[in-house]
Amino acid sequence: MSRILNLINTRLRRDLAACRGTAGLPLRTICYSSVWWKDTAETVIIGGGCVGVSVAYHLAKGGMKDVVLLEKSELTAGSTWHAAGLTTYYHPGINLKKVHYDSIKLYESLEAETGQAVGFHQPGSVRIASTAARVDEMRYQMTRTHWHVTQQYFIGPEKVHELFPLLNIDKVLAGLYTPGDGHIDPYSLTMALAAGARMYGAQIYNPAPVSALNPTADGKWDVQTPHGTIRANRIVNATGFWAREVGKMIGFDHPTIPVHHQYVVTATVPEVKALKKELAVIRDLEGSYYLRQERDGLLFGPYEQMEKMKLQDSWVREGVPPGFGKELFESDLDRIMEHVEMAMDMVPVLKKADIINIVSGPITYTPDLLPMVGPHQGARNYWAAIGFGYGVIHAGGIGKFLSDWIRNGEPPYDLIECDPNRYGKWADVPFMCAKARESYGFNNVVGYPKEERFAGRPTSRRGGLYELLKDKASMGFHAGWEQPHWFYKPGDDVGYKPSFRRTNWFGPVGRECKLVMEKVGVIDLTPFGKFIVKGKDSQRLLDRLFANTMPKVGLTNISHMLTPSGRVFAEVTITQLAPGEFLLITGSGSEGHDLRWIESEAADGGYDVDISNVTDDIGVLGIAGPNSRKVLQKLTDEDLSDAGFKFLHCKSIQLAGVPVRAIRISYTGELGWELYIDQKNMAAVYKAMMEAGKDEGIDNFGTYAMSSLRLEKGFRGWGAEMNCDTNPLEAGLDYFIKLNKPADFIGKAALQEIKAKGLKRKLSYITLDTDDIDPEGNETVWHNGKVVGNTTSGAYSYSSQQSLAFAYLPLELCSVGQKVEVELLGRKYPAEVIQEPLVLTEPTRTRLQKKAKGKA
């Protein structure tokens, strides 16, 4: 092993250059003479790595004229050229599976389309399970894959050994096998995409570094380079680890950071050379490394623990060194030696293999390891395609995703987990560094449902109750905020203890549900996104954006923003506070996502409005339960009776001497109010409520209980039952969609067409006969041995003592009493479609009681 320490990067670059030279592929395309340079463009893409070139390829292939890509030095410079090139259909996320699928399907056909070799190998891949928790994880992922088009198989040790005969299977319990996975040459892939982009009319200029980005009054951009300025209708930042520097040109601090990633390449291994077919790629999850065949040798890349991994944080503070592009970092074998030894144990032939190269290069991480993809709030027509830790497998699918969105005016499917607006100013450099370390070190940890990661927390985004509640509850992370998931009592098994089955929070959450149903509970809802929209055109703008009619002054309703094709972009609670002044409330994870959509329509339509994001300024307390009115009435002179304060009404009141905006609404479905309070007054109001409610049995409850209660009431949730993959009619939101309102709201015509054609599936309400496990959402639904749908969310109903879920099913299986099966951890549990809701809401119960009394 001592020879490893004497390796130098020049050998790797020499080998790569020799290999690529035989393919006859150009290293650069210099096209900036006066003959070729364009001074206007529909879209300018900045960055010539595989992601940026894929965006150019897809836009041009989709028919967009005047697509220009600017690369500061050479195509592939940055992270692309040295990448290991792994490709896989697998992803634990639901819609990122679509990104991977689109990438692989493109790569399979790209050589035939462009005439450029791409070096694509598809021997399949196996994720190895060597612990019981890993086996559960694989079964969990199987049920999340069966309703997708990707083939994936849960296999035993014998099949694992068949796919990788050099493996020591003593510790192997099972594997997750994905046919069609493999690896591709990143350089050749990028050059093929570039050839395709040019073939369809795109222009690629390099070297053409961008020196300035200046927005124009009409929403366009002046893109300055040493060779001239291009006026672009939109720009796409696809600059890899230069993303922060490009973002700073327009005032953004993108939370991206380069990390050092190393992989090892061996010389020829006789046992590998003797094989008759290529080895499957393996991912040893406990060893935290990937390993694949490289010619007649092996290539393996580990992910070190967070305390050993290395950030290139100097680039965050000082910028990327001028001229850095196709350079590498000095390798550090000691940092990865633990994983090298584990790889040798799992693949014994490695012990005798000569190592010829250690590649150590920069790859870009975001705090949560997911890329930032889409239009950015705060700058018109500025799009992001940055933060790719796995750019090669994402490139093809993300290029298609962005191209479809840019050309059609809406995302082709829901990908909010990658929305660039999920971060705010709270995602500062210390947070970003802590999370990048955690994410790299946690690359191959078991992926449990309801996962929490604690590095970098709490952020600067702290609500008025954080200090009071932080030691009393298991906290969840929501858009920078800390929010209680469930609360501790003496004797509870406390702390974060994830599991694929019912775990330590199951009993306490039932206690909190009982509290809300029988007494009174208080919940911190501060993470809600909150906007004020006012001005001369405010109602006209909102009537254009939302499918519901706008509430009158002092009233509240639930409204939905739709895409042009009639899918659900957002669900928002709207209150008209004063004539022409509206308060909009959305989910914590949708704050920037929804605000950008609203601001974009306001700007493009020329509406005279003022839009303010007041999320950080206003705290929210929810109080719910049959005793909630008694508690609040002790603290205010306002009449809180049914007659004095009706459901979905809003009033400004004094509560314990503090000004509060109160809305009669509760997402538990019980009698309740939401109280909007200045952050500085949150603690005082909370303490007053808890004191006033002692005799009524008041206590805290968290988001887990609220989720169970809302599901019992049949309340849909955005991001689960409805999103950009669903239309409101199949989601059962007909009540909130006013197709007969005069305003031509976005998506109205499409929805009318959908209604006329009829639906093919509908959201159904199902109960399950389970044991120690409950549905979470995204599980496969079966009928007569065939996949027929998927769950969207699920929980245990403490009121009825059974598991409950929403699921999309074909129309012929939606009738009450229909029997189906839901797959959970490899077992199919019996389920039945029932009439919703399982538990009537408080307003409905009250109305029925009054009606019954009237008849009596």
C-alpha cells in the first residue's frame, strides 16, 4: 500500500486524455467571433458541466430557439470531468425516481441520436443489506417502488453472489437489485449532450466567463462576458461549485459548498479479467462505499464519517481560486482507510490489487444533499440548477424537467423537495457547513420514515416559544424552524428513536389526540408561511391565482392555486383583513415555493399590489378541543360563542392584554382557533393560556397528533393528497373549486376539460388491518395480485383503534366496501374503502345536533 502515497494526479489526467483522444472528441468549442456571437437569447445557461449542457440539449430539442450556453473554460470543467459516473434508477425519494428514470432512458439512446459514444455500461446494481434494519429499509423501499415504472427486486444472498461472484457473502442478508443501473463516462456523456444541443440549434460558447448579471425593468437579463453582452429572457445558473459566486452577482447566497470526494482505481485484477460478464455495481451500505468494475480492475468510492470528511470551506469565504477547473485535490488515504479495509473484507480480491490512482475532487453539496432546481424567488426569470452531489445521474432527468417547466410554464411533476426556495437567510454558512458534513457522513445511513437530522440546529430562525418548549418535546425541523412533534411526560421513553414500526412516540401521540378530542390542547404553528397581499389590484390578482372565490372582509376560506394544466400547485388559507388586504397562510415547506408563484404572476400581469412575507414576524398558536372556548373566554372580552364568533371568521381581539388576530379554524377538525401574534408576545400569550386552562385540563400537543386527527376528519394535505401530480377533482376538492366564478383563474379551462372527459382515478379513504406498523404514504396498493394505486398519507386512528390512509385508486375500485391490500415492509395487509370522514368535524357535529334539536 505504500506506493499509494506516491501517486500523482497527472497520471489520471494522462490516462483520461489518452482515452478521450481515441474518441476524437473536441476539448473545447470556441465560437465567440462577431460572426457567431449572439447579442440576444431566449435562454442563457451558465455552466458547461453535464447538467448545464443537458438543459441546453433539452430546451433546443424541445423547439426553443436562441438557446445559448456559456462555459468559463472547458466543457466538463469542475466536478463533471472527474466523476465516477454512477447511474441508478434507485432513489429513496418518490419523484426523484422519475429524474433518474428519465436520465437513464436518455443515456440509452443518446449515442444513436447524436453519433457520439457515451461509454454507458448497464450491468445492474445491488444495494447490500447486512443488518436487520437494512433489510427493513429495503422492504420499505420496495413498497415505494412497486407503483413506479422502475424494476426493482428484493433478493437473497445467493442472487447477490450471482450478480457479484467476487463478494464475500458471509455478512450479506439480502440485497436490493435494480436492473439497468450502471455507469457512464461523464466526459463522453457531456460531449454527446453538447453535440445534440448544437444539432438542435443551441449555441455553446467557451471560454466565455460571465462577469456580471444585470436585470432589466421588463424582467430580462443582461449577461456580460469579455466577448460582449447577451440580452436574455431568462438565465439558468448551472455552475456547480461556482454557484455561490454567480448567485452573489445578483445578491443571493446560495447554500452550496464543495466537499472532497475520493475514489480509488485499481490496476487489472486477474479475477475480474477472467469474468465473462461485467460485475454489477455494489453499494455496501454498512461499509459506506460504492464499488464497480473499471475495465479489468475495480473502482470504489467511500463516504467518510462526518468527523473525517473534508469541506472546501475556504471557497465559500474566499471564492474558487482563479483558473481552477480541471484540477484535483491532494489525496488522503488515511481519511478513507477504514472504508478501504471494509471493502477488502467484502471483496477479498481487493487485498491483492494494485492501486493506480486515488482521485480526490470537489463535488457540491447543499445542506440536505438535494439539488436546487427551478425558478428562484426574489429575481424574475432567474433559474437554478445547482447543488448536485450526483450530477451525472441527475443531469438527463433534470435537463428534461427544467426544459418542460420553462417551455410549458409549469413543472411536469412535483419536485418541491428540490425547490431552490426551500432555503432562506437562516441557511447561513455555519449551518451549511454543519449540514454538509452531516449529509456526507450520513450518505448511507438507514433511511427511516419521519427522519430527523440534528447538525446545525437550531438555526437563527427561532419562534417565540422555542426556549419554553425545547426540552419538553421531540422537535422536528421545518424550513429552519423547530416545531414540536410530540411532548414528553414522566415515564415516557423520550428522544428521537426512529423505526419502521411503531416506536416510542406512538403512545404519547395517542395521549395528545385524546387531549384534543376530550379537553383542550395547544400547538405551536409558527412555521406556517405568512404573506400579506394588498393594493388596488389585490383581489383581481388573487381571483386570477386561486380557484375559490375570495372571502369577504373578516372571513376566511381554503383556496388552491392551480397550474395551467389544472394541477394543484398550492393550498392556501386566505383571510380578507380589510378591504383589499389579504392574509395568506401556507405550509412551512411551501413558503418560498408559493411566494415565488404569486410574485411572478403579479409581475408578469402588471398588477398594482404590494406583497410582503411576514413569516418571521408573526407567531401562530393553535388551540383546539371542546374546552378551548372556555380557556380563551377567560382572557378576552370578545364574545367567542358560536353566534358571536362563527366558524371561518376572523377578528382582531385582545387576549391577556395582547393584540391578537384570531381565526376560528383548526386543522384538527375540533373546536378551535388559530391566533396570530407578534413573535415578541408569543411567550406571554402562551403562558396566559396555559394558566387559564388549568381547570380545563389544558396541555400541549404536537404535529404528529395533528396529522392523525386531520386524517380522521378526512382533511387533505398539500404535498400528499394534492400536489403538481394531481388535479383537484380527483383529490376530492370540488367544494373549493368554483368553476362558475367570473374570474378566469389559472387552470380553469384545463379543469373544465378534465371534468368533461371524466376522471380515471380518485382519492379513496381506507382502513387497514395491521399489527405494529402503520402506513406513512407512498405505499403500493394491490388488488388481485396487481398494483392498482398508492397511498398518499397514513396514520393510526386513535379514535377508532385502526390504521387509516388516503390512497389513489382507479374509479372501479373506489366504492365503499371495496377490498384491497396495502404493502407494508414486504407484507400485504388487508384494507377496505370506507365512507369519509371517520370522525365528523366539530362544526358538522354541532350543526347536526342543532338540526336534531330543531326537529325534536
